[in-house]
Amino acid sequence: MDTSIAVMKKYIESMERAIVCFSGGLDSTVLLSICKDVLGDNVTAIMVDVPMISERTRDIAMVLANHLDIRLKVIKLEYEDLQNILDNGEDRCYICKDTMYRAIWKYADQQGIKWILNGDNADDVNKFRPGMKAAFKQGIKSPFVDANVGRKAIEDYYKSLNLPVNLVKETCMLMRYPIGTPVTPEDLEFVEDIEYSIRSISEVTQLRVRVYDGLLHIFTSAEEYRKLLESEEDIGYYLDSIGHKYVIEKEPYRG
């Protein structure tokens, strides 16, 4: 085991009871698994269900929580709870995370739980992450950051878990549109439907469709790029049939 994760486990053990902010993504899944090992039934996973996440994300979170044998509480928020979120400004992540953390604290206070943990990792510290500002403001702890655990160590730990799904990086649906481009709920549903259809056609796991310059820009990982290209004729037929121009980007998807 990575020594920094061993140190992190000792840190978590001292908490006795904790809530993990769970998205079903790689970082929060590994954190949840570690907390389960250390705290047993004294860890609760909370997924804040905001309308900007995909059905795919919701489904994966449910499957993983069940696999890890951890109770999952879902707190549902609506667009009206996330003031100005559809403006899609630079503060979109801060608005979302700040609102989510306040909702989780309300539950934690009701349950007498003093610790709320998220999956931010040491590699996130020097990146533009407005959500980390919200976490600091709300007193959310980031064990991976505190123990200097980066993505490589998290990925190595993940490989040992034998999970029933292959996790890939998922992001908020707002990120399918350029910052500063106001969107509607219908815009987000549109791009989610497009991604679902292209996944079904190509069987590519890591996929992102971004909408700008009048085109659908389709991204995948370097590992799956050739697989995506093999389905380009069928993808093109589908997108032409619904009246949308597209380009398959050579640059790998990076988040």
C-alpha cells in the first residue's frame, strides 16, 4: 500500500464517524472504499443529485454504493436551488459545490456527524478548481490532499478494488458548453442524449461531446480513439439524420 494512503487511513480512523461526498467518480469511490475499510458502518455516502449530472452518473453511483455495501443517501436539488447556475459562468462550479455542501451539512448536523469528506486529491491543488474554494469555506475535509495523495496512487488503489463497472472521468453537463454560454435544461438533455447514442453506436466508454462554433466536437481517450473512428460512418449517419454537423477530435479527452 502507498505509504501516504496508510497515513490517510490513520487520519480517517480518528474521525470515528464521517460522511463522504459521493459522485460515483474514481476519486470519491476510492475514498469511500477506504473509509468503509477504516470506519465500517460509521461511514455514510451522500450523493447530491443536481440536474446537471447524467443518468449514467446516477446509475453508476447506485451500483458502486451497493457493491461496497454502503448506505447511500441521495439529496435532490433543483435548478431553483442553484441560483444563476444556468448562466454557466466561471462561478458555476462554486455555486454548485457551495449549495451541495450546505445541503450535506444540514443532514450531518441532524445526525450529529462532525466530518464531511470529499475526493479532491493533491494533483487538484494547483489547478483551477472553484469547488475547492467552496469546500474550504464550508469546512469540508479532503483527505487525499491532506495526505498528499495524487491521482496515480488513487488509480493504483482503484485497480485493487475489482469493481463491477469501469470508471472513467465524468463531469457536469454544463461543461459541454463554453463558459459564459447560457444554457437551458433542454440544452443539457440534448447533449446527454447525443452522448448516450454515440456510446451505444461505438461502445466507447470515455466520451465527451462539446457544443461550440456550430459543431458537435466529439472527444474520447487516446486508448479508444481508433474504436471511435471505426464507428464514424454510423455516427455520421445518426447525426446527419437529426441535422447536426460534427467533428471527431484527435486530441484526447482530458477533463
